[in-house]
Amino acid sequence: MSYNIKNALADFKKEDLADGMIDILKDSKRTLEKTKENGFLKLSLKMQRTSIYNAVVWLDEKNGELVKTACRCGHFQKQYFCCEHVAAVVMQYIVEIYGQDVVKQSEIFPLMLQKTNVEDPFIPGILKSTDEEMMEILKENFFKKRALPVEQNIKQPLSMQAKCCIGECKDGLLLELRVGETRTYVIRDLNEFFYKWTEKKTIELGKYIKFIPDKNLFDENGRKIIQFFLEEYLTEKASGRTNYSYYASASQQARSVSIFGSRIDSFMDTIAANGVYLLSDEKKNIFYDEQFYSPKIKVAKLTYGATVRAERYHILCESLEYSYVLSGDTIYRMKKPEMAVQKILELCQSKKELFISDKDLPAVTRDVLSNLKDAAVITYTGMDPDKYLPPKPTIALYLDSPQENMITCDVAAIYGEKKYHVYGKERYSQKRNFTEEHRLAEIIQMYFNAFDQEKSLLVYSGDEGDIFTFLSQVIPKLQKYGDIYVTDSMKKLSVVPSASFQVGVSVSSGLLEMSMASNQFNKEELAEIFSSYDRKKKYHRLKNGAFITFNEEQKQVMSAISDVMKNYADKKNPDTIKMPLFRALYLDELLAEKESVELKKNREYRKLIGKMRSYENGDYEVPQSLEAVLREYQRDGFYWIKTLKENGFGGILADDMGLGKTLQILAFLLSEKEQGKVGDELRTLIVAPASLVYNWKKEVERFTPQLSVCVMAGTAHERKELIKNQTSNVDVWITSYDLLKRDIELYQDIVFANEIIDEAQYIKNQTTHAAKSVRLVNSSFRMALTGTPMENRLSELWSIFDYLMPGFLYGYTRFRSEIETPIVSDKDEDAMTRLRAMIHPFILRRLKKDVLKELPEKQEEIVTVALSGEQKKLYQAHSQRLKMFLEDQNDEDFAQNKLQILAELTKLRQLCCGPELLLENYKGENAKLETCIELITQAIAGGHKILLFSQFTSMLDLIGEELKKAKIDYYRIDGSVKKEARMEMVEQFQNPQNQVSVFCISLKAGGTGLNLTAADIVIHYDPWWNKAAQNQATDRAHRIGQKHAINVYQLIAEETIEQKICELQQVKEDLAEEVLSGEGISSTQFNKNEIMNLLEK
């Protein structure tokens, strides 16, 4: 046989193909197995639930032809080479190779729709059947409901009595059960009774009791007893004991049940109110009293001794913790005493009276009767028992350290001048209080982990941390039980609180110098302490074995100094440590005003710290032309930048979007020029996103026309000529990140006094060409401008600081291990404190709500849109398919398929925006687009101008088409629009005379740098992963110059991934805020569970 597989859909039996396709779609776990056999591809289908009779297909892959088929079913027709099982294999292959659309466009698809009666059999899970086990239960329940009612003859609530058989069960309690109304009947076969109860079959007892099992037929006590014994029955049945071994012997004819252990306790609690009937020689009803029973013992002094008599009682049974005592008509619960006490009580029970001679009375009183005080009530007649008790011993603990990381203890009991070793082999002595010695010895030995049998010593051994714990925590506890004596070797293991350090800090020759001293340690010990300090430990161990402890303040100090020493200490000259000047504020933050540090500063150091701490009081002159322009907070920003420049630091101006970061930089540059700086001392390179390059040029010309400016744009040749010819006569050079990385070689020989990067988040990834290029520029002073210094990860902050001051946050490997991972993964507040102390002086961040009290209000509103019809079905189908895919992924699979998973998440987001983004010929509903156009129409009618943002340019296409249909004019900016055209559109939109009311902007291309204060309504069509990007886009309108209140609308599809993205936005926003303001720790890492959570409603 040779047959082209593409003809299968047309020539195979349509019934077989349809049945085969339906069969495999029902099984989500199906897999097509492929092997090579005699040069052909052998195909078979492995399915979880459905048998396919081992159908096999052989295929010539090269020619796409069927060579042979086989199946064991009775319908396989050799002349036609096919049955529904072979068809299933062929159909699975066709779907995997050519896609489901091949099937949907064939003649068998209508037949599949007819057979399945569903809208689309290919939707995952739509053909999945109810589990067979559940169907069996449904069938069984159906027939039970149809069964005719059984006649019952119960006229009043039934009672159930439990009867206890005294002496019939050796280790437990033997019970019988009786049921009835006024007269009760013994249940002769408990096995049969509870079997019928669980199966809801009619139960008959005697001639007059007939009922269908129902707890409501019984009185309250009966219901409790039924529940107790039903649990017994089900427990035994679940254990697999088919004969239910808890029933009594055959002689009891299965009418009794034995209960043991903790079940006895439960039974007693069950019968507490109504008691149990007692079967013995004397039949009577007895009750359980919850009060604990204490036997009464009487000790009477005679002339030559004493007698001991005990109250008689009978132990009915015993559970694991208690003995149940029958006294008169009442059962009491008695705590099981220790074995020694148990023997004494048994002895008192076995004899009517015990006699003790005067010679042995002290020992018996001390060692025997005193042990009964917690288990029995003892009364003494004619004697005072205290006169017979020995004094309590004084305990002495002798600690020694015979070898490293080992401590031994000899425990001694001292009576006056006499000393006895508690674990020694001394003979019995009536002078010793063994009860008290043993009590204390049991407590003390819990603190040790071994015993030296030969030397009779307690032993504690472990690592360095264990020994420190013993010294600092265990020894203080041992002092409660005795006096402690230590050997010379033990004295070396002292725990000493750290004293204060003297730290000298000075500025010399552009470097920071630090020296240390201590009254407690010499220089070598001091160097050892700091160089090997581990911030995870609560102590440091000296070479002589002693431990130094640190309080929380000292740990911060130790961490700071240790950090400095690891990076900058010179082994040849450890007395003085030299380091970059940017560490000055970090040290001052952690060491100043600390009780454990005596900080000595030279004049230059104090001057540096003073300037940086009080930069707003600087004596720098604001350029006269900008005096009236700069707001107070912008003036402070100018002073801060000038202070950084003067002291050789770099910094991040991280003001909220719209607060005029550009103007503050221009004021700084103009001030530099007015100081007489030119050429290499003034030349400034500004690097910005391409969309903002000409905006910078325009701002320079507007606010600081005194500065010459040039945009390095044009062709590669034109840029080369510009760079070559502008070296000497241009103050401000402006280029984009993209052009800088292309032209970086042309900048190698050019010296810049200042390098300013705008929207510094562009270099958040340290490995990109943009990040590498800005680092290669030869500049003595660097600034970074961004409203979002950190959007997602701490590594973004590291990348910006590595540009500003290389080495400031160490190399990235160390930063990740010591700071980033501890903060994100371990929620390490120590690492967070350390990071904040380092970066705080070099980040200036002001929020609009704090400095612009006159800025109009911003109202934010989430507009929830409910998906419906075809759009909703498509979203649910794609979401369900992704869930099923994720459920089958282990951690390794998840890591490998991350890109595919993120692509699927993007598809879900696109379905929320508009199914047209995925399906070309989609003609169904688009709830969000309809809502958006309605919102725009209403806004225009109210005289408003609108900014509309979306991440998907294809979505902007759809929105544009709808705006054209509604005859609404609009502007649009995306990545394809040239810089000059952007500026022209912005100027037109800002013109009050302009009638265009809508500006459509792609979030990535126009979310930063633009000034669009003519708009007072902002619409975010779709949410982005981090809120910072959305906020930046919103602030195109909500910034200085805005005269109207701003309304921000975020369109969110209800019960979709978009709602989960809103929750995720908050997490990422929190992490950035915590690092910059110091409020705590969060994590933004994704795992499989978090992705699954995005798919939940």
C-alpha cells in the first residue's frame, strides 16, 4: 500500500476520521509516539483513558505517503486500510504537522460539530468527560432516589446504651451496645449493624425495631454513642482488616467491641453525661466523673514504727496517659504516675496495712512517701514528715575545656563539708537527698549532648557557633541550678562585650584616610577583628579562643569598617586605610553619633560633610537670567549639583516627572560658564533618548541662550564632521544613546567637563551598548536624570551608579551577593540599611505632592470593562490552554520555556485590547475599544483634550480607524515618527487655537520627555508591567504649566490578566520606593506560581 497522507481527509471514511479526531481531543494527555523502522516513520498514539487497540501507521516522510496501517479492532478493514483508531493516529499527525485549520476547513468538521454538539471541539478541555468514578456515584444515587421507601415503626426517639463488661478485656475496655425505645435490644452482630448503617440499609432488632439508618432517630446521647462506634468501625475497615479484629472472641458472637489507648479517653468523654451500664456479678449503672482521682493514704505513727493504709480502688482500664478507677458507682480518671510511684501504689493496694520500723522510717518518708505527694493525698497522724527529710543539697558545676570546641561538666552535690559526685559511683547514703539530686541532674543534663562514662562527666561539643551559644545562653541558665566553677582552659573561652573604638577620619590629597585604635585590643587584634568580621554572626572569636559580642549598633559599625577594610586595607601598612572620597558620607552616616565609636575628624573632612549635608545653604550664585525662573526646590537642586561637582562626586537627579530636571541642569551649566570656564572645563555632552534630543536643544535655546549648542545628528559622515569641527567652540553637545554607541570611537580623544544622561533608565541593563558607551566617554563630572532610577530590579540602580562613580557599589558580582540577593530573596534589613546609607547622599528625589502645592489635582480612575461574546470565549480558551501547559511544566521546563510563556501572556493582553490584534478576519465584539471611543467622544463634547497611550502600535491603528469613522482628528507618535515631526506635532497640539483634541502615543516612543500640558485627560488603553512607565506617560500632562485638574483613566478588562497586572504594578512600585525612601523590602522575581496567579480570575 502507498497512500498520500494529505488525501486522508478527502478519501478516508468521514465517520472514522470524525470519531478518531473526537476520541483524541477528549484526552488532553495524548502523545504521538514516533520511531524509525525499516526506513519509515512508525506512528502510534499513547492516550491516558481511551484504548486505541494498538493502532499503528507507517509513513514515508520524504514523500508524505502512508505505507502501511494496522489495528487489532474488529472493524479494521484491510481493503480500506483504516478504522477509527487508525484514523485517530493519522488525524493527530495531520494536526501536529499542518495545524487544526486543515481539519476545520475539511468536510469532517461539520460532522464533528454534529457529533459533539459544542461550538468548537478544539477548545482545550471542552470535550473532557466526567470521571467514570463520579458517574458511577451519580448512577447509584439515581437508583437510590428511585427506590421505594421502607416501612419504619419508630414512634419515639431511640436510645442507645453502652454496657461495660468488667474483667473481660485484659488491656482495654470491652463494650456491648443496646438499642430501643422503652425496651432495649442487644446488637448481636456489630459488624453487620454498622455495615448496614454505612450502606443505608434497613436495620431490624427483635420483632419491634425496624428503621433506616438516620442519626436523627436517636436521642442526643444515642447520637453521640452512634458517632463514636461508627468512627471505630470505619477506622478498622480503612485499615484493611476484613474480619474487624476489634470485635471480641467468637464466644461473644461479635456482639462486643474492645477499645484501647486514646479511644478509651474519647469514649469516657462521650458517656460523661449519661453514664454506662456495668455488666458484672453485680449489675448497676455507673457514671464517669471528669474530676481527677487521687488515692487517699494514711500514715500513723506507732511506738516503734508506723503503719501505712491506702484507700481501696479498682482500675477498670488504662489508656496511654490515664488509668480509669472504679470507686463505688463512679469512674474517675487518674494520671498515670511514674513507674516507681506506680509500684508503691500497687503495694499499698495489695496489703491492708504496711508496717515500717523506726530505723527505716526516715528513708521511707524521704525516698518513698515524698514521691507520692503528686499522685495521692497523704495524711500523717502522730508525726511530722518534714523532720525526716534531709536538707536540700547545694549543686556545684565544674566546667572544663579539655580540647577545642568541647566543654565538660562534673556535677557535685554538697551537704555541709561533704561533697558527692552526682554521676559518680559513691554508695547509697541516708544523708543524701537523692530525690532532689536526681531532679536537678535531669534538668542539667538536658543542656549537654553526650556523657563520658569512664570519667562520669557531662559533655557538650559542637562547632564554634555551638560553643558560643553554650557560653552566652546555656551557662546563664545553669547558674539557676548551682554554683559554677571553671578551669584555666575554660576561662579562655570567655564572652566579652565589645568596647568602643577610636576611628580617625581625614581628607588628604583627594583621598579619604581612616585609622583605628582601641583600649581593649592591640592593632594586630583590631585588624584581625575587622578583616574577618562576618555580619551574619553575633560574635567574633579571637585567636586565643575568647568571643567578642556586638550589640545592634556595634554590628552596623563593624559592618561598615569591615566593608572598608576588605576593599581598601593595605596589608603592608594596615595602620592607615586610604579610599575614594565618595565613601566619606557612607562612613559618616554609619559612624557619626554612635556610642560605640569615638569619631575624630580633621577640618577638611568636617568641611566636606558639612557641605554635602547642608548643600541648600551653599554660597553658589544662581545665574541672574534664571533668578526669576527657578522655583525654590529647583534652586536647591542647583546647589546640590554644584556641591557634587565641587567635591568630585556624581549623582542622580531623581525628581518626580514634570518637576523641571532639565532646567536645573541648564542653570548649573550656565553657572559654570559665568564662572569663566571654557573649552575642556565647560564642554558638556548630553545623552538622551532620540525623541528628546531636539527638545533639549529647544530648552537650551529658550532658557540659556548664552550657551552654544549643537545636535550631533545626520548621516554618519555628517556626524563625523560635526564632532571633528565643534570641539573648541560649542558648549553643549547633544546626542542620542543610539548615535553615541555608533560614534563612540569619534569621542575617544575629546575631553568633556560634564556628561549628563537623560532618562537614565536607558542604561539599566549594564550589558547593553548604550550602558557601555556612556561609560567610555572621557568626562570628569557625571550626572544622571531619571524619574524612575529603579523600575524592576536593584541591578538597574547598580548600573547607573557604575556610570556615575565606577566601583561605588563594588563590582556587580559582589553587589549581587552582598546586597541585591539578601534584600530581594532574604528580606535582609541589614543589607537594605547599608545600601541606603551608601546611595542616599547621591540621589536627590522630590515628589510633586511635596513641592508643587499649586499643581492641579490628579484624579485616577480604573474603568473596568466586561468582556463578552466571542471576545470572552477566545480569552478563556487561550487562558485555559496556557494553564494546562503550565501545569505540566516542572521548574526546569518552566525556565527553558520562559520566552514562550511570556509570548503567550502577551497574546492574552492583546485579546483584552482587541482580538483583531491576533485574528485578521475577526468581526466579533471588542468591549474595550467601544468603551474607549465612547470615553473620547464624551471628553471632546466637554471641551477636553486627550492623551491616549498604548503599548501596541497595532492597537493604535485600530483606534485610529475608529476615530476616522467618528470623524475625530488626531495626532500620533510611535517609533516610526522622526524627531523633527514629533516636535512639530507637540507644538501644534499645545497651541490653544488648534482644534485637534486627541493625541495617540505609543508608550515606549512617547512616554517620556514630552510636554503636553494642553491635555487634561489621559487614557491608558492597556496596563504596562511597571507603574513607573505609566506614571511617566501621565506626567506628559501633569507637570509644571498645567492649569487644569487632570483625569487619568485606565481601561482594565474584568477578570483577566490585566487586573493581575495592576496588582503586580504595586509590588514593583513598592520595591523602588523602599530603596529610595527606606520603608522595607519587596521582591519582584517571577516564578511558575506567580504566572499561574496571573491567569486566575
